[in-house]
Amino acid sequence: GGMAMGCPGCGVPTPAPGPALLELAKRQLLDRLHLSERPNVTRAVPRAAVASALRRLHPGRAQGYEIVSFAETGPYTTGTLVPELRFELSQAPARDVEIVEAQLWLPLRAPGANVTLQVMGPDGTALSTRRLAAGTGGWLTFSLPPGLHGLPSLHLALLCHGCTHPDGTRLLSPGPARRPFVVARAQARARGRRVGKR
Amino acid sequence: SLRCAPDSALCCLQDYYVDFRNIGWHDWIIKPEGYQLNYCVGQCPLHVAGSPGMAASFHSAVLNLVKANSIAGAGHACCVPTHRRPLSVLYFDRGSNIVKTDIPDMIVEACGCS
């Protein structure tokens, strides 16, 4: 009895509610998010695009990470024939986490005829291909190799076979709520089994 | 586990809600709007430790029986979390990507005397 606030055995005095406790809360949250300081959001993403992407995340997914990277704004072509989508990827938030799955989400217009849309990687290899029936548009997903997410940025080209022009980005129907994005799902790296010895 | 009342001295759970708008973090944390930074505070007199619902574990119950029989060498009982739950966070990282993550054992839900 008669102990001061806090617990001598634990050696951590409990701060009274106020600035000290708020600093403790900030520190605790940043540590658990593996962040050294709070991020400064430089490139604002329209709330509509965020809401649209969040509706496509895996609701109620068990423990794990999901990272959504939005395509850079501005024209989706770099002036060359082969257009491209550019993404600034963030690495998995912690060292013991690996990307296990990545998907590209594209908001597409309905094509006038049956076409085949190909996603080409930075080195020109075809990463993913999907056939689009005439008249079908909306959000479409293309699976990407998880290893791509290890790059600091990702440049993808879209080629359309059967379109009047090979520029696949002409099929995109971009808008504030319709920004192409990549969703990567990460999970804790499986550690070697630890045998406890008594 | 007890929730702290203004005048409680026994080991209890102190609710403390941190609103991210109040600390200027609502621009980069999309969800939730804040989080319960609950913590454990209060004393663990000998007669309390080890009683059902307060002991953090069988080990602490034995330790407290040792103390209750005032055998030398008993340590201090501490008011510590005995149950926690995860916190799901959705935030913008410095590249303006959205990260959704679940932080295990983040919210203290119950306290007990170890």
C-alpha cells in the first residue's frame, strides 16, 4: 500500500492524461506501424479514388497488410506509341513481411468489338492478358507477379489487340473516382520453426 | 477486470481515447478516426493478487500466495494488461500509397495483478 502512481516492480510510472500520454500514444502507434516518424502526404489522392479503391480491398481479410498504389496523374501516355501507367510503389512496411499477391485494377470503357488487352512489364514482357467482350466495361483486374512490387516504381504498358489503335490506355475511362491502382497483399514472412528447449 | 472509476485505487483499466484530429494525424490516417489508448493503473495489495479474475496467470497466483505468507523475497505485484485486441489501420504512406494493416495486441481490454 501507499505506493506512488505506477508500479515500482514495472518501473514505468503511468503518465497522467495530457501531452505526455499523447506523445506516448503517438510513439506507440508509429513503432507498431514500423514508421520512424509520421509520413508527410505529398501527392494528394482524390477522396473519391480512395473510396473507390477501398471498396475493392478484401473486406474483413484476416491479419496482414494490403498496399494500394495509385497511377500517377496526367496523361497516361509518355508521348511514345506505347502508353504507360506509372506507380510509385511503397516497400512492404516491415522487413519480416513479403508481398504474396499483386493485382492491377483498371476502369475500362466498353469496347466496340471483342478485344484482347495486354499488360506489358517494364521490360516489354506480357504480364497479364484478358479478353474483353464487346460492350463490357467497368473495373477489371489483372494479376501481376508479386516480385514486381519489390521495385521502387512500376511502369506498365497497355496494348490492345483488336482495337483501332494499339494504345490500350484509350480504353481507360479515368475520372476522380476511377484512377487505375495496384493492390499488393503482404503477409508476415514464414519464420523457421523455433523449437523451445526446456 | 475493473474499469477505473474516479476514486478507484485498485488495479483497473483506464479508458483513454486519442482522436487523430486532435493530434493532427487525420490527414494521413484514413481509418479509424482515433483509437483507445487504454492502460492499466492502480495498486495490487497482497490480498487482491491471485484472486480469480485479477491474477494474470497461475504463476502470479503462486507468487502472490508466497507473498501472502510473507515469505521473504516476494516481489511487487504489478497492474498489467491481461487481454488485448488488434487495431486495423488504413493510412497514407510517404509515397501517397494506402496501406491497410492489422496491428495485433494493440488495444488493452483488461488489466490484472501479475
